Amino acid sequence: MPIRTGIRDRVGEVIFDHPPVNAFDSALINEIPDIVTGLGANPEVRCVLIRAEGRGFCGGADIKEMQKHPERIVELNRGNYRTFRAIRACEVPVVSAVHGFVIGSGIGIAGASDVVIASEDAFFSLPEIDRGAMGGAAHLSRMLPLHKVRSLFFTGGNCPAAEAHRLGGVEKVVPRAALLEEARAFCGIIAGKSRRALVLAKQALNGIEASDVDRSYRFEQGFTLEMYMSEDSQKSRDAFVAGKSRAEF
């Protein structure tokens, strides 16, 4: 199964397991919102942990689908928006445990989470400018300072986990082999609290954020659609699928 779930010790787990790079097509990304919302609404759950198997946390959107079916961009955009909003609006705290590449949609998932724990090999990237797309800066801005976000966006570069930790976007950086254990231990601390207190705390913290990240991301998506309609966008996707663009993995 590309997405598995489970509940252990009052922590609901969402596991991405979609080889080779945990990239989501328009159908799969639209499954995630109901999964996250359902776990968060479960009275037995006090924290949600999002993690992944394989080479990296998330390789972003399935560019091959977009190259073959550009008309599906609207459904993909809708799924991204619904997924990130569901994570941020989840009734209980959401922790993302990331490793390897955290790219595109992976940025939205991590950025919409309440806490990010990363392995030493993790890195964050928005290569949209090289993929004929836009979007993701709204959620990366929840993790990193403005000028760092712009630098990454304009260059399509990477931010290593250690740098993200230094800048305050990552709670803890741990060895790859210890990631799951450390993430579960952190979630266990949260899960030991009153569910009612956690629900109220999540609502309060969301309410005092300086900007409306959902609205900001929706604004970004307008430019994504505009970019996808351009000739440059199709050329970028063609080059990526043909293996002529810069390797991200």
C-alpha cells in the first residue's frame, strides 16, 4: 500500500511507502487529507506521526503524470491544498519525521506540521523553478526565515537538516537509524497529555499565527497554474522525465 496507517500508544501513524521516491500523483495526494483528518478525530489518538519508508520522505508531485496529463494540474493542486490544510487543521498535534529528500509536496507536509524531526541525511528543497511549477514557499516560510526561503526558491537549492535546525525549522536532528525511535519517543511525550488540552492548544496556536498559510498557499497556486500553461513549463517537465535536468535524488 502506498500509504499505511496504524495506532500505537495513542499515536496515529501515517506511513508513506510508494517506491521509488514517495512521489504523489493527483489521485494519491487526494487520499491523504481524509486519512489525516480521520486519525486526528479518533478519540484514542493524541498525536499524529507522519513518516516514510524508502530512500526519502517525499519526492513531491509525480512529474511524469503532469508531463503526460497536464490537464490534471488542477486536481493535483487541489490535493496539495487539501493535504496541507488537513495537516495544519488536524485536531491534535502532527509531527513529521523526515529523512533523505523532502521535496515539493514534502515541504508542504513538513511545513504544515507542528513539529519536524529530521535524520542527519535529510534535506529540504523546492526545485519547482526547474520543474516548470510554483508553490511551497508559504509552508517553507513556517520553517525558515524569509530570505533563506527566497534563496532556496530562486536557486532550487537544498537546505540540509543541520541548517534547518540552526534556523529553528527542525526540532531535532538524529542519526538515520534512530529516527523512528526518536520520533516515537517525542510523540509519546505529547500523547501523554490530555487530549482536550492538546486540541485546545492546537486551535489556539493556529489562531495566533501571523499569517494565514492556507490562504497564502492558495495564492501561490494561482501562479502554479499560470506557469503550467507556459511553454517553458512543458519543456521543463519533458527534460525532467528524459533525465536531462539536475538530479534531486
